[in-house]
Amino acid sequence: MSKRIIHKEGFKIISFITISLVLINLIGFLFITQSYLSYIILLISILFLAFVLRFFRVPNRLVIQDETTVYSPADGKVVVVEEVFEGEYLKTKCIQISVFMSVWNVHINWSPVNGLVSYYKYHPGQYLVARHPKSSELNERNSLVIKTTNNVEILVRQIAGFVARRIVSYAKPEKHFSQSSEIGFIKFGSRVDVFLPINTEILVKPGDKVTGTISKLALLK
């Protein structure tokens, strides 16, 4: 269970926004003659700061670990469950599960399984809407492969979207991730793809809402 309230990835931007809003409101109260306008600016500033704080919140989650279960790496909505050919690393047919995160979701990304990073690569790219079918191949993204203790390799892909322009990854080759430990953060909305072996038992369908570290996506054979 996390003791943090605000994620470390939000410290700089929250500090910048807070200072900027304080200065804007000081100028407003000093130079705007219509006092009601100053209070409107203050109200908008408070609501905007509350939104930013909410975006970078760290949820308190009971972490569940199970070597045979693939847990959701993100909060959001399942938008893709389909058989695809994964051509970047696995070079085989896989089951792709994609979770879309809106600006209202927690944007921490967690490891869906327990294992070592066997591959990691950053890809520059476009900023298509994250729901776009080609965003997994064309958008800016991070790809990492986690090899489980049972030698099953699972590819996890963090994808930037139309609004999201900053992907943070904590992965590097040979790094160990415990199941449900943080693997990164995507700022202001995007999606995470998980590529699983073709014989995996899938437990979700498009339209399902999932919770990171808690919702079960699949069972490994």
C-alpha cells in the first residue's frame, strides 16, 4: 500500500503551475479593478490546480501477486483484445490487450507480471489519438519485454497520444520488476498495450473498465 499522495513525476509541473497561478492571482487582485473578476480567476485557478493534483495522485492499492495471472498495467478502459502479429521483438502471433487512459484516470503504469526486462527500446513517433488502431505502431512509444520466472516473455508498450507528450519509463535491460511495481508514467492521457502468448486465457473484453494492479487481464498457461 502506497504512502505517497502525489507521484514524483508531478513535483516539477505542480510547483511550476502553483507558482504561476499565485503570480497570476496577485496581479489580478492588484491591477484588476472589478473585484468579481479577480475572484473568478481565483476560482478557476483553484479548480485547475485541483485537477492537476488529482491527475498526479497515487492510489492506495492492495497489491496482489500471482505468477499465473497477468494484471492490468494501468487504470482505464479496454479498447482492444485481438490476435495480432508482434513484429518488433517477439516475432510471432500474440493476443494484444490495450488499455486506454483518459485524463481522469491514474496514469501510473505497473508491471503486469513478475520478471526480468529482456528488451527495452524507445521509439520516436507521431501523436495520433491513442484509440487509433495504428497508434501502437506509429506513435511515440516505449517497448519493454518482461521475461517471467517461467520463461514467458510479455511485451508491454507505453504509447503517447494526442494530448500525452511525455512518457516516463523506469525500465532497462536486466532490471527486475516485481508484479505490480511501477514501470513508468504517461502524462495526460494515452494507452498501454500488452502482448501475450497466443494460448493465454483472456479474461477481459473491449469496453471493460480495469484497475491497475487489481483487475485480471489474463491467465498464463
